[in-house]
Amino acid sequence: MSVTVILAALDEAANIGPVVRGCLPHVDEVLVVDDGSTDDTAAIAARAGARVISLSRNRGKGVAVRRGAIEASGDVLVFMDADGQDDPEDLPVLLLALERADMVIGSRFMGRFEADAITPLHAWGNKALTRLVNVLFGAHLTDTQAGFRAIGRERFLSADVAATGYDVEVDLVTSILRAGGRIIEVPVTRRARTSGRSHLRTVRDGSRIALRIGWRRLRA
Ligand SMILES: Nc1nc2c(ncn2[C@@H]2O[C@H](COP(=O)(O)OP(=O)(O)OP(=O)(O)O)[C@@H](O)[C@H]2O)c(=O)[nH]1
Ligand SMILES: [Mg+2]
């Protein structure tokens, strides 16, 4: 099975090089979807050894993730953050677990957060959103919002994933749960962002994700 790591990236020039170089020894392809960055993300990623797709303007993480899945050459996809918060050394654990599941999530809450990797508010918000998914979809997950995931490419492409922003994680999880698929979580280490800033806007994105979870349940 060939493996593609997909890095959705927005203005991550300061972080993306080491992430690409860290992933390359573990996989067959690293695909960066540069989403209208205004810095040198695309050039630095390409220099580090990634294949780069540059979108002409910023369309959101969900759009970038889907575009990456369509373009990837691997049979297996691994989605990771491009800001260095996910550790490429955790890749083998996710890939091994995928032999027993439809999707594997790298759970930050089963693993650990390094110092300054998350604010107390975001930790609370992530747990609340996870609980909402568990209650509405009868699941027992610990980290439904983690972007660090492995899934077969065909399985991803057949999933009902339409969200354009950070709510893309909800669509993927709920689509698999609704289809009776198996999701396994493995513990990962979540690091602090070394440079740049998070694009997540707590209230706007958090409420959008919560609404998306409710809407997906109503449609189920
Ligand atoms: N393609 C694309 N990627 C994005 C966009 N917004 C964020 N990302 C990427 O998605 C990943 C996670 O984004 P962050 O803003 O760090 O959010 P987060 O890590 O979930 O939240 P924090 O814990 O606050 O850092 C990073 O690799 C970003 O570059 C976007 O609009 N388009
Ligand atoms: Mg981040």
C-alpha cells in the first residue's frame, strides 16, 4: 500500500519545511495543498521535497483536504497539520492501526500535550465537541476534532464530506459512524506551534463545528 501525507497549509512558511522532511522517510508522497498563502509556504514545501498544489485563493481547510484526497497518488491518506503540532514520528502507529479500522484518529487526549500545545479553553471546547458527537452518534471517541488521521483513499472519496472549514473533521467522522464503520484512536503527542499563529477563531469556528454536528445528526 502506498501512503500519501496531505498537509493543508495556510501561511505556514516558517513551519512547513521540517514537517515535510519529517514525514518523507515514513511515506511515499507528501502533498501540500497551499490554500492561497501570502508567504513562501509553496516554495519552501517544494524545496523540502513535497508535491505542492497551490489554490489561487483561500477556500478553507475542508476544500484543501478534499482537493488533496483527489490528487493524492497513495492508496492510504494521512492528514496532518502543517504547523508542526503533529509529530511525524507518530505516523507508523496510525498506519499500523489502519489495518484494523476504516479510519484511525491520532488522539491528543489519549496521548499528551506538550507545554503550550493547547489553551485551557480550546481543551475544554475540543472535549465538549467530542462529547456532542459521542452522544448524538452513539460513539466512544476521545478526540473527534483531531486533524491527524489515516484513512484509505477510496474510503475517503466515498464518504459524505462537504464542509469547507475546520468542520471538515466532523463530516468525516460522522459519515463513517453513520455508515457503521470502525474508527480506532491511537495516542499521539501534540506539540506547541513553533511559529506563526493559529487561524482558528474560537467562537466562530467552535460554534460552526457544533452546529455542523447537530445538522449532520438531523440529516442522519
Ligand atoms: N489549506 C488550508 N489550511 C488551513 C486553513 N486554515 C488552517 N489551515 C491549516 O490547518 C492546520 C491547523 O490549523 P491551525 O490554525 O493551526 O488550527 P489548530 O491547530 O486546529 O488549532 P490551534 O490548536 O489553535 O493551533 C494548519 O496546518 C493550518 O495551516 C485554510 O484556510 N486552508
Ligand atoms: Mg495548529
